[in-house]
Amino acid sequence: MATEFKKNHAQVCESWRLLGAVNRAAYLQAAIPRLALLTGDANKAKRLFNHLLSAAPSLDEVHRMTGATGESNDLYMTARGKTMVIGSESARTMAVLGQLIAALLTGNEVILHCPSQAEMCDEAAKVLYEIGVSDDVLSVANDSQTITLLYIDRLAQVAVAGSNSEVQAISQELANTDGILTQVISVTDMDGMSEMLTPDYLHRFVTERVKTINTTAIGGNASLLELGTD
């Protein structure tokens, strides 16, 4: 039963990743008005959230690269994987939800953790579930300690909203964990949310891959090789 659950969970998360950023943005767009109301400044939140969603087409772009004769090489972006969105004690709701939207838009599986705003987390998750985001893709984990969650297996990245000292403490704890290297994506500007307005912000939630196809293969299917560059 546990094996079947893990298999189904992985399939749902993979389907979300393969949906494409433009299609994911269409889902998330429906949630923006209600999510914005949770922030205390709905107009500002809508502008920020819509700014993030407007980048969806660029996330789906595929770039043809030059390569050896007889093969094609396409560079594209895809989700990094399991992502924890953390709201520290000093985090504002808008920053937490902005990071949440960014993580979902880029196709990641997301764990939302903001114990100081537990009610907001539950309401945000409810809104997103209602517009079609699966509870396999998004889960809320406010009953566990932050330090415990940082040791989750195969945690690809942690998106933290909070003060510089809070971000540093989480980064130091992650440095002690085993397994894959976990990236930290921080937002510390609680007034201007300036980090989320930079051109490369959403690119921090994704990784590049190259799809190489042998175009000279004769008979049968062309060989296909995908290389990830984390």
C-alpha cells in the first residue's frame, strides 16, 4: 500500500511538472484574487503575483543548440523537485505567498511551512486545492519543527521569507544535512519584495536540461538522451 501511494504521488507530481508553465499559470491565475486578500494589501499582491505569472511563456521556451552533425540538441528548463516554502517569524504573508506561487508556477512539488501564520497557510492551500492543484503537489506542514523538515529526503530547495539572520540560520542548518545539495532562495525585503522582481528570480526554481536526439538513426526509434545540469 505504501509503495502504491508513493507511486501515485510521484505520478501526480510528474504530471504537474509536465503540464508546462503556461498551463500551470492558467490554474494559478484563478487563485490570485483570493490569495491576494490574505495579504492585507490585495492590490499590491495582485500586481506582484501577476508579474510572476507573466513570465510563464519564457519558462516554456526551448532553445535549439548547435551540435554534431546528425543530432539535435534542445535546451529547456524544468522543475528542480521537492521545494519547501518557509515563512519565518518576521515574514510577511505577501512574501510567503509570492514564493509559493513561484515554486508552483515552475512545476515543483511544494511543502508550505509557516507556523506563525498557520491559518493563512491552511486558507491558501484550500484556495489552491479548489482551483485544481493536487494535495500531492502542495502540502502544509506546520505541525513539525522547521529543523526536522530541513532533513527531508531529497529536498531540492528551500524558499525562505524572513530576515537575513533567519535565512542564515536555515542555510547553516542545511549545510549539515546529508544527500543532495539543497539550494536556498531567500526573500528578505519585506516592503518592496525586490528579490522577486529580478529577471532571474524564477530561474532559481528550475534547472536546465538538454534533450539530444540522434537524427540519423535508421530503423526503429531515434535514440533519446536527456542530461540534467543541476
